Amino acid sequence: MAFSPDGKLLASAGDDWAVRLWDAETGGKVRTGTARHTFKKRHTCVVRGLAFSPDGKRLASGSADTTVKVWDVQTGMDTFTLKGHRDAVTAVAFTPDGKRLASAGETV
């Protein structure tokens, strides 16, 4: 899970491969990978790590499918997918200026 920098959104993900956004105040769903207003092009395996960019406009997700996706929070579209890990991605983090993204994973 991860809170947006302004604390208004909570991102969650898990074993069903879906990334969900929740209204942190009401608990209502804002966007989900399985509903009508979806994050497009879901991961193909368990999502293990989430991080908002410092401006709250992007959300990164790391998955056991060995990829990192960066999503546009407003539209739910993935802006790009990073490939290169040889095993599950377990953590993602933006730098404080939001210009770089780090990822960590399991080793084979």
C-alpha cells in the first residue's frame, strides 16, 4: 500500500494483480484494475510494491511478473513499463524530485 503525498488517496494491490485507488477519507474506490474505471494493461502476476511520485500524478507498481509499471493517476493509463528484472520486483520508490525511480527485487 501507499498513500499519495497529499494523503487523499491510498493505493493498494495484491495477489489478484489489480492496482486499486481508494479515497482515504471515505474508503470509497476511486479506480481499480478490475472495475469499469480501470488501470489499463494490468500486471500479469502478483503486485508487490507501490509508490506515488512526489507530485502525486504518477503511481509506480512492481510485480512478480518482473516488470515495473508507471501509471498516470488521473487517467489510469500506464505511461511506460520497465523491464529488466530477472525475478519478482518487490519494491519501488521515486526520488524526492520525482525524476528517477528505483526498483528492487528478488534474486535468482
